[in-house]
Amino acid sequence: MKGYGAAAGGVSTAAQAATKRRSKGQAAAVFVLVFLSMLVPLVFLLGLHNRFPSGYLADDRSQQESSFEIYHHVDSGEEKNPSEDDRSLNHNVVNNFVPTLQEDTEGASPDKELYKRINDTVSSSSTSEPKDANSQAVLKDNMPNLKGATPSPSIIIGPPVENNGVAKPNRTDAKSGKHKHSIGSNVGETERSCELEFGSYCLWSKEHREVMKDSVVKRLKDQLFVARAYYPSIAKLQGQENLTRELKLNIQDHERILSETVSDPDLPPHIERKIHKIDQVIAKAKSCSVDCNNVDRKLRQILDLTEDEAHFHMKQSAYLYQLGVQTMSKSFHCLSMRLTVEYFKSLSAEIENSFANKIDNPSSQHYVIFSRNILALSVTINSTVMNSEESDNMVFHALTDKQNFYSMKHWFARNSYRNAAIHVLNFDELDLNRFVGLDLEALSMSEEFRISTHTTAQPSSLQMRTKYISVFGHSHFLLSDIFKNLKKVIVLDDDVVVQKDISFLWNLDLRGKVNGATEFCGVKLGQLKSYLGTSRYDGNSCVWMSGLNIIDLDKWREHDITGMYRRFLHQLKHENEASWRTATLPASLLVFHGQIYSLDDTLVRQGLGHDYGVPDDTVKNAAVLHYDGNMKPWLDLGIPKYKKYWKKYLTQEERFMDECNVNP
């Protein structure tokens, strides 16, 4: 019994010891949890989390590559609810606008308080590498996915280009000490690189660039850069502790002033004294015996960081530019909503029935316009009617989505355009199941693309030429099924202004061709061979442009253009929305190859939505003006000198425009 008791006592003692160990472990775990609960808020409070890499570049959707850069403006009536992915993507992009502080990369510098404001994502390359040495380079565009737009990479055509044709500033190799940066790089090359990466934003920013007039602020920045360049070398010298401390204090003082100052009037009093003081300190530093290579390397590192910061701010500005051109303003939304509400209080449907006999009459002149923008559509129709000798025989078919259908019907019921008939169709209510298998869920507008080309064996950004073209969207290839009783139509984009009578186009002999269009020979089909697949085509053929197109629907049906387009789409990969939309370019070019009747080049003046250099006499004498590009005339970002030609045909004294403060 005693032995049993002793054994039992031993077991009991062991159990107690185990219990104590468990309780100590639990207490330690609780202590760790309490410590972490205090540490995590502290990390966010101090902003230390900004040091970790973050940003939308890691988002899945941003990694989806396609072949072309798409312009797709969101018109006045389009209002989409963004998906969770869109909201997350835009949230991450906005978060990226906050610059992070990074430590000085100079290992020899003991001053850990000198930080540079740069963005984590700017330092990494924004381009994707070519798959192989012989493949054509594709520039990856990091612009965010905004409402109604899925930006994609632009095409860079020609021999492979190092870094995919984007001129990035060369960096200093810290290990080898070799200076790879070329100070005073060519301005033209920088501008070409900007256009390759950000497109028409760079054209806009170039026109609105402001010269820095604050000479004192500029001098302060120059002094700060020189002081920073000398500081690491001075800090290494023995017996220069006082100079090191003095240089550091002046650097900190300049940083504080510049953080609170934007222009010369904001500078504090006695600034000249501070400028003179740091000049003296810099002169002392220059008189010391230091390694010039170290100073030079440090200065180049500062230059690289400054260029990275400038590139980061350019990305910010480009994002805001895209936001401005691709979103709908509050006043435009107000106009659409007011017209929709008013429609159900009126008899607009009865007014439209008055010209029902014209809608399917093949003897009438039929114009087709795809649009979600009430004002843009009305200007296109008004300009066409006002410059036509006879309007009794004109019928305009406006295809829009269900959101803008009733507002457009009421607008054209309130506003007459001489004797022309306006027929508004709801694209979303069309029976799409009978349209030969084209999987279209929503109305698609004309797609606009940015293409960059070069021809030299050793290309640089100076040899790059960026062109802008536009072609039909997916919805255009349903024309023959939507208008079964018609034989010919003229298709206009809603960013078109007609300045002369174009009724003669109805008597134009297309010589058996399907599509009468203007051609743009700045880009040839042969240059797009890697995107057009193995189909047979003439490489010297020019691309055709949308904007003004004469369509022979009988020939369209005879050649089964819609069926051919469907087959080309199925041959191309389109796993997502971006690739589905970019497929319109190769599919449109191939399906109409050999079926284009070239119109006179002087008939249509293209490029008024991106080209600042179009001569005034050319604009005035053109029969049709096409505002293709991002800078539409109804936007604040539109090119000012071309806006007057669009505003000339804008409806005036409209009550709802005044109430909604619509003033393009």
C-alpha cells in the first residue's frame, strides 16, 4: 500500500508539474497576444506599414495582358456599377498615390534620417518582357481599369526593343561603381517614352506644361541636392565632426522649408540668410579632400530617386487624366435622369409614330449611330441635317442601351432637326439570340487603339511613331440583321461633326465593295502580322478607319460578313473582357480585307481628339471632323481650338441643360 501510495504520490507530483508548465505556457501566449495587439495599431499609427511593397501591380486583373491600347470613353448616359474587382483595383491605385519614405541607399552614410519620397511600384519596371528575342515587344500599360474601359497594352511594332521600347533612366551600379545614367537626356526621347507608356495624356500634359517661375525655391532644391551629395563623404572624414553636424542641420532646415513651401511667396522671412549660410557650408565641404567618384555616385543616386518620384507623380496625373476622360460628370447624369423622368410624363411615343413609314423605307437616306451620349449624338445629327440641302428623306437610327433609351427618345421628341426622322432603338431589347452566335451582352461602341511603330535596326524612343486608329465595335457587325429591309446605310460615330452636305455618298458606286471608308496608311497590315495570325492578306494594305462609313448591306449579306467576323473572333483568344474587346482590331481588319472602297482622304479630318497640330484651314475645309481619341469636345480636357466646331451645332436654350448646369 505504501508503495502504491508512493507511486500515486509521484504521479500526482508529475501531474502538478505538468499543470504548472501548461499554465506558464498559456500565460506566455496571452502575454504575446497582448503585446501583438498593442504593436499592430502602433505600426499603422507610425506609418511603418508603408515600407512594405503594395499596390495594384500585384492585382490579378492588372496582370492580364492583351495586345492593344483601347480608348473607350464613358459617355454621358453610361453609368455602370463597378464590380468588386473594379472597386478593389481602384482602391489600390488610390492607395498607391501616397508616396512612401525609403531610406538612403548609400551604405556609407550614417545619416538614417535622410529619406527620399518615392513609390514602391515606380522603382520596378512597368513593362513586360518579350517572350523571345524575335518576338515583337509589347508594352504593358499599368493604367487602372476604370468604368467602361479596360485599358490594355499598346502595340510596339518592329524589331525587339530593349526594355520594350520604354526609355527608363539608367541606374548607378552600386557594386561596380559604374555610372550608367546619362545626365541631360534628350527631351524628345523622354516625350516619346511618355507617349508610349501613357498615350494621349502626354500630348495633353505637354500642351499644359507650366514653366517653374519660382527661382528661389528652385535654388533651395539645387542647394539641397548638392549638400546631400557631399554629406556621406564628409561624414567619413576624421576630424570633420563639426562640418558634418553643420551640413546635416542645414539639410534638415532646407527639407523643412521645402516641405512647407510651394512657391516663392510662401517662403519664410530671412530666407536669403539661410541660402547664404548653406552656400558657405557647401563651400567648406568642397574644400575638403574627398573622393569625387563617391560624390558623383551619390549625386546620380539622388537624380535617379528624383526621376523616380517625377515618374510616380506622372502616373498619378495620368490616372486622373484617364478618370477625367472616362467618367460621366454629375451634370450629364442629371440631364439623362431628368429626361428619363420627363419621358413617362409625356407622349413621346406618339410623336415617334408620326414617321414610322420612313423607318424601313429603302428609298430613304438611312444613317446609323451607336451612342450613349445624348449631346454627342444630337450634335452629330444636327450637323448632318443642317448642312444637307434636303432633310425630308433623312432617317437617323440611334442605337443605345436601356439606361439611355428613354432619355434619348424624349430628347428627340422635344428637339426637332428640320424634317429628319429620328428612330431610337434599345439595343438591349433586341433579340440577340438570332444573330448568328455573336455573344453580345451589351452595346459596344467603336474601339480606338494606340499603335507605336519603329523601323530602325537599333531603335530608340526617338524613332518611335505613335498612331491612333478606330474601327467598328462588336455591335456594328449586327447591322445586316438589325436592318433587314435596308440595302445601304451610312454609319457615323457620335464624335463626328459634319460640316458639308454628304448626301452625295448615297449615289457613290462602291464597285462591289462592302465598306466605303477612309484609309490610314500610317499603319500597314504587314506591320500587324503577329496579331493578325496566319490569315492570308496583303501586307501593304492600309488600315481603314471608322467615323464615316458607307455600308452596302446587300454585299454584306452576300459575303456573310457577320459570320466571318464570328469565326475570326473564335480563332482569337478572348478569355477576359480586355482580350474580347481588343479582338475587334484584328477581326475587323481581316473581315473587311479586300472589301474596302477607299474614300477621298480630304473628306474626313481625323485626330481632333488627340492631335494638337492640325492646321486650321484643314479643319475648316474638311467635310467631316472626327474627334477620335480621349480628348472629346464635350469634355473639359478636350482640345480648346477644336471645340468651337462642335459647339456650333449644340442645342441651345434647352431647359434641362440649364437646370442641370450642362455647359460642355
